[in-house]
Amino acid sequence: YHERVLYIDIDVHHGDGVQEAFYFTDRVMTVSFHKYGNNFFPGTGMLE
């Protein structure tokens, strides 16, 4: 049993669906390594 999970998404596209699914829980941290740029799908994942 683990109290916390780190989800690492290494892909050319931002893992926005996974990030959104776990956004309001402190039990899962999501990290996405992806390409970001103008006119690149899905257009999310900018550093904030």
C-alpha cells in the first residue's frame, strides 16, 4: 500500500487528461515531459 503516487508521462504530447484527473488530490503527483510550441496539439502544458 502506498500513500502517494508519482505518475511520469514521457510523450510528445502533454498528459493533460491524466493531469486533470488527479488535479484536486494530494495523493497523486503528475509530471509530463512533452513537446510544447505554437500550433502543436493539444496546445497545453505551458510552465506556470
